[in-house]
Amino acid sequence: MRYRDVPGLSGAANAAVRVLERERLSPGIVALALSVWSVRVHGAERRWSRWETEFACSCCGEGWARDKLEEALFMLPPRAAAELRSQTERLDTVLLMRTHHEPASDPESAWWHRRC
């Protein structure tokens, strides 16, 4: 993968994301995770590029994307994390309105893994 700007983040926040990806994650992974999470939340159909395909399947992509965003939120500097959190929480709100709690889910799992 290559580095990609996260749409909607400031230049400073995108610079922080690049540092995080270079030092601890993979290039472009935060933008990819936000894209996959957005598609999951909105239930949209789209064609995935070749580099996105492995992360976009329903069995891997849905939870993986939100997990990766959560990981990035904890590792980014506060200001960059706040910008990414704002976008992530907007999507989370949509998901919460469109889904319901799965009673049979593992209570130890993150909340987004317990929605259906």
C-alpha cells in the first residue's frame, strides 16, 4: 500500500497519521479503515480497488476497520486523534441508529462487534 491522506483531516492531522503509519502501522491503513467502515455503516455497495479487497469482505472488513480506527485513535497525538474521532463518531452514530444490539454476542467484544 501507499500513503494516503484521510479525507476531512487537516494537513497537520494527516502528517501525524503518516508518522503513525510509518512507525507503527502500514502506509495508508487509516484512510482505508475509514473508507471500509463508512461503507459498512452506510450499507453502500461499491467496487473495491485491488489493494482494498482483502479488507472489504464482510467477514474481515467490517470489524477490522473499526478496530484499526480505534487503535489509531489511541496512538495518535491528541489533536489529530480528535479530528479522526470526530469522523469516526459520526459514522458510529449512523451505525447505532441503523442497527441493534445482538444479545447473543460476546459481552467482552467491542460494542461495534455486538451490533447487527
